[in-house]
Amino acid sequence: MITEQAAETWDRDLDHLFTTIGHHFGRVEPRRRMRDYVRALLAPVARKNSWQLAEHAGHSTPDGLQHLLS
């Protein structure tokens, strides 16, 4: 079982990662999509396809995540 402290540490580490690599994305939208995509991949989503990941991330369609990956 994951403790709350471990989850907070992972969250902080992910934020640091996103800050570190964010400059590789020219616009804020791809940066946010990258963050949403990684967080959705790490989430307890039953099926890891574009629709479920987009829904978990709060997107109405998977178009933005698919564009990020193409």
C-alpha cells in the first residue's frame, strides 16, 4: 500500500520533472498535456488507452493527448 507521504513525495518529484523538461515544449498547452498524460499513465486507470487516459486527465476527447504523441 502506498502511504500518503510517498504519494506526496512522488507528486513533488513529478512537479520537479515537469519543471525541468518543460522548456522542451514551445507552448504551454503541450506542457500541460505531457503532465496530464504522465499523471494518467501512473493513475489506477483500468485500461490505458487514449480515451480512458484523457477522461482521467479531465479532457473531453483524446485529441490533445494523441496530438502530443504523434
